[in-house]
Amino acid sequence: MFTRMYCAEQIQVPPDLPPILKAYSKAVIRGKPTDLIQFSVDYFKKMLDEPPTSSAGYRITLQELQDLQEALSTVLKTQSELKRVDYQVACESLGFCPDVLANILRLGFPDQEVIDIYMFMGIAATLVSPTFEKTILNLFKIFEDEQCQSKIPTAALINFYEFMAAKDPSVPAENLQKLKDAATEEFIDVQAYQRIFASDE
């Protein structure tokens, strides 16, 4: 019996290998698995079984949105605001499908020249999220640092919540008020957000 071997020409290294490993590392940090091998098998099998595709039909991943956020945040270190052209340059440099940016701009910023990064990434999160609640959780993930910590300005989260509540009738109005009443700090993390609505579960 012979074991089938593959030559080097048949092996293709994914061009997005670094982002894949980055996403995997964050998943390990968050999950803290006791069996790393089994966790790894399950993690990569899920990626194969559930290829990330937006509702519009084009391929977009949470990791790509994290990369976009990091690129935009780097720009913000040298200027006080982000303009439409900054988003265009960042998306092009990351090889985004043009439809991704076009749809986000159409949904939230049809005429604006200056665009808030939190509102933009919130709308972007809807492209990779099946529900509104998952959108919020993914928004926090998009802004995670290397230690998997994420804080969002409370005012920015409330603004995005208001935007979505006006667009999506499935978002309960009482939840928006509950968020406004309970989120009193300047910044909010995902744990604090989840505590606000823990009694509703």
C-alpha cells in the first residue's frame, strides 16, 4: 500500500494565512480550551463547513473587518477625523470587494463626507451577523486588541443602537432606553453590555 504524496506545486499557501492565524489565536484566548488539539480541529472544521458570506452574496469575514478597523485607527493617529476617501483607500489596500464599501455607505452615509468609525464598523458588522444582538457582539470583537479586550465609547454605541432601532423594527425600543439608563461610564465593554441585558434572558 502506498501513501499518496503531494508535490510542492500542489500545495497552495493561503494568501490570508496571517489573518487566519490571528483570528485563531484570539479564539484560543477567548475560549481557553483544555484540549487545544480538539479545539483546533473543531475551529478549522467550522471554518470549512461555514464559509463566511454576507447576505449580499459577497465574501466578507469578521477578521477582515478587524483588519479594516486597525487600518482606519492607524489613520486616526495622524488626523482627527476620517473622511470618505480614507475608507476607500483602506478598503482598496485590503483588497475588499467594492460592493462592501458601497453597501455600507449606501446604508449609513449616502451624503456624508466625514464618517464616524464606530457607526461605520457597526453597519459593517451587520454584514457578518445573523441577528441584531450578534451584530453588537461582533462590533465589540471588531475593536478587540491583542489581549481580546474591547471598549467602545458609550455615546457611539448608543448612536449605533438608535440608528439600528430606526431601521430595524425587531430592535426593542425598551432595550435602547435600558442601555441609555444603565451605561453611565464614558466607555463600555462587552461584559458590561451583557450585564445590562442579563436579566432579560
